[in-house]
Amino acid sequence: MIRGRAWKYGDNVNTDVLFPGKYTYTARGRDEIASHALEDLDPAFAANVCDGDVIVGGRNFGCGSSREQAATCLVYNGVGAVIAQSFARIFYRNAINNGLLAIVCPEAAQAIQQQEHVSIDLERRTIESASGRFEFPPLSVTVREILEAGGLVAQVKRRLASARTAS
Amino acid sequence: MNRQSPSQGSAGQAGRGSNSAQTFAQKALARAAGRERVEVGEVVDVRPDVVLSHDNTAAIREIWREFGQSQVVIPEKMAITLDHAVPAPTTRHAQNHAEIRRFVQEQGIRNFFEVGRGICHQVLSEEALALPGQTILGADSHTPHFGWLGAFGAGIGRSEVAALWATGELWLRVPESIRIELDSELPKGVTAKDLALRIIGDWGADGGLYASVEFSGSGVEAMSIDSRMALANMMAEFGAKSSYISPDGKTRSYLEAALERRAAREKKAGTAEDFSLRVAESQLFPDEAAAYAATYRYSAGKLEPTVSCPHTVDNVAPLSAVAGTVVQQAFIGTCTNGRLEDIAEAAEILQGRQIAAGTRLLVVPASSMVLQEAMQRGYIQALVAAGAAIGTPGCGPCMGNHMGVPATGEVTISSANRNFRGRMGTTEAEIYLASPAVVAASAVAGRIADPRDVVQEK
């Protein structure tokens, strides 16, 4: 169960405002990456976000660059999930690969209000908040396997280990 | 109002329901997955032919080290270009480059391109490291660029590149395809960039989300290779996964010449016939009756110079609507529009003219080869005489690292691909996107201007 407050933004939240390009080849380490999260969109975010908080976006969330820090800066700040009307494809992959739940649920993305308390039940595929109860479609098998493994790196590690054992 | 006879979901006439016909994406991903055929929506494990990374390579190496391997499994498929912040603007950037060079040396990566060689997509094209029908996965969002040569190019994340180095394999979902037809040659003054901005403006920055965009029609056939690159490259801003233009005689000549150059440099044997056979055998074409999620038809005669206004790429306007906007900075470059054709257009406008007082023009060629040819043809001399500043081939100020970041309150007109708030380093600046000709004309006028007006004023 993921529980936290909603941080709501609009359509086309791009990777430049999620994590500015000027830091992308120098920022290393969780703390430094976390400190620049949403710097150009919501300067209050990084200092005030709490574990389990949920980002709510509109259409095409995460469009733009392939930079993975656009997703990891949220993970390193403890964000529990991103709910959006739709996601840009590379951001979606980056989120899932880093164990960050990315939920496509247009109804919830539209209804949930800023700073509202949100709870997400992945098993039941439901999102609840003062604005209502919403169901989201099942994740694909591929995506579920990556999330269950704890992200892409963990999944690949496991595969490599079992290949070594097999040989 | 400005959408042209779109016929969404009009794939029907030719054969929705015709089970056997395949799109380019189906054929390319079947090949990359080692399968007879794959279906739209299916998730397949592919083995790409090329895996590209750039200044992000050191960060990818950190992830890859978690796998505990001493050697990457695909050194011959890897291509690494230093391009995003070159030459290094700070000590930290320099450290990053130094780590990448060490890694390249350790792993024996042959396809490594140093500071000054150019932008990954341009360099890999010039080196013919990708052939038609191949799959290129890159830790760069503009990897759909390789659609220009009829290859499947898609952007991926850093962890995914690390996984590819370790296993050679990655999952991809076989995308739906959108077909875009251009009926005839673009009129003078209208470029592939204008068409791309128009498409994105018409259907939104997410209009091509997850899709493979296939271009066709005599208007696309009439385009130069440089223009095709601009068009395919810009589909990243349409949300597309990949793009595709059918390889033809122009494509083959370009690639054959590139293979020949590389063979000569690497002192490898190979006749013109060998190269030509390699390129031809690699090609893939969609079936006539393939099913498309949508078909959009554009009439070249109805297109006009188009500008993308702050702060989203799909916020487009006809040039005439924004002409007169005062600009402090003009920038020509990037993987979208930093090629010879682009610099030629700028030089033609700037020849014998001066950049307006209060405005500066930065020109950053997409590669060293573009720079050399532009010098040989006198374009660089014309640009410098007009007052332009020429930068080291690479991405330049596109993403706000260096080499021409705007001051707060300034307006930039740029031939790049993104005008997001903060893109060039500060949220307090505005970026307009346009074709290189419009950027050059605007530099002369000191305000957004139509090249046709500037040329007439002489």
C-alpha cells in the first residue's frame, strides 16, 4: 500500500523541469540528484516531499530527454508513485526500471486535488482519495516482473546469476 | 484549423484485417528478435545492432558495474560519442569525460568519437554504423533520428543501456504505426523542420506517443538526406518511439560513400559493389496493405514557415504571426538542424549582411565533417564575416550546459528541437524554434523575420 500526499502538475511535464539538463552529466549520488528534483517546476518540492507522496500529472508526463534522473530524482525523494493521464515512453520505462510505480489512470489524474491524501493498492489496482475511488488497468506482465524484481538492475542481476548457475 | 485532410484510422482501404501485411516496425523488430514475425502490442526481446551512449556513458558504467562483469558482452555494437558538453565546460564535466575515456580503453570500444567529432546521431550516420533495417537503441531521446535511413531507432534509459552491455538484449513492445504522407516537393522557403513543427502542432506533443511514424509520398522522396534527418529526428518531439523513411537511391549512395570512407580509414578491403550489396540486402520496407493506427496527409503547397513558441514544441504559429518578436540570441545547430544544408541556408542569407546590433548568432555544426565541408564551400567565412560565433561540433547550448546559455529575460530563436521552460539553463528565458533559414533571417533583423523578406531587402 502506498500512502501520501498528492503533488499535482499539468500536461506535458517535461524532463527539463523534472531534472534540469545542466546537472545531467555531473550530478552523482542520491542526495545530489534528489536535491534538484522538480527544481524548475516547483522549487518547494524537494524540501517538502515526504516518503510515499504521489505525483499526479496530466498528459504526456515525462516528455523530452531520456535522462533517467527525471525518474530517479523522484525515487530518491521517496515518491511512492506517479499517476498520470499518459506517460512519455522513455520516462515510463525509466520509472518502472527504477521500481517507481507509474500508473495510467486519466480519471484519478484529473480528479485528485493538490495535497490531497492518496492511497494506492497495487493488488486491488485501486486509488483512493477524498476525490473518489478509482480503478486502474492491470500492469503488463513485463512491467510487473520488473517491479517485483525490484527494478531492472536487480532483475538483470538475478538473470545473470541464474545463467551462471545453469552453466 | 490548420490540420490538413487528416484521415485518422483510414488504414481500412488498404487492409486493416489483412493479417499477413506488416509495418516496418514489425519487420524490423522481428529481425532484431530473431523471429519470423511479430505482432503489434507484443513484447519481444530484441538484440539491437547498435547501442549508443554519449556523455552519459560514465554514469551508465556505474550501473553496469553492479552486474559484476569485467567485460561488456557487446563491445563491437557499442558506439560512444562525447558530444553533449564539449569541450568540457567545468572540471566536473572534464572528470566525466576522463572516466569515459578510461572505460573505452579498458573495454576496447572501437567506435569511440572524441570531443569535436560531433553529435552522436550525425556521427553514426556519417560513419554508416547503422544500416537500413537495423535496430539502434540509444541513451538519447533523439534516437528516432535513424528513421532517415530506414532503420529502427529508439531512445532508452541509462539502466537499459547498462543491461544491454551486460546481456545484449532488451524488451520492446512492438508499436502501432502512424503513416504520414507528403504529396509533393516542399515549396521554396519551407523546410522539413516546418513540416515537423506543423505535424506536432496539429496532433500535439503526444500525437505520436509510443508509435512508429512512417513517412511516405513524393514530397519525402524529393527531400535531401539532410532534410530527412531533420524530419525523422523531430519525431522524438511527437512522442514517437521510432520513425521511418523508405531507403532509396539517395540513401544508398550516402551510406555506400560512408562505408567506403570508413573502410579506407580503417585500411580494410571492400569494393563499391560489396558496400552496395551490404546496404541493399539490409533494407526493409513496409507492406502495401499494412495496418496503420492513423494516416495523416499533408499537402506541400499548403505548408508555410512555422515557429514553435514558448514553452512547448506543439505551441506552433505561422511565422507571420510571431514575426517582429525581438530576439537577443539566435542559434543554429543540434542533431535536428546543424547540418551542411542548414548552414548553407544560413550562409546564403547572411552573405554580405551583418547581424543586427543587440543580437548574437551562434552556429554549432553537427559534426567535424559538416564543419569541414562548410569551410570548403565558404559558408563559415560568410557566417563569421556577418558576425556569427562558431562553436565546437556537438550539442552546443541546446540543453543549457554551456556555449551560449541565455540571460534571464532574453529571447532565443533556435534551430534546435526543444523549447521547454528552463531548457537552455534558466526558466526566465524564452525559446522559439524554427528552421535555420528563419533563425538566420532573424539574426539579421534582430527580431523574428521571414527569410524571404530579408533577402528581398538587399
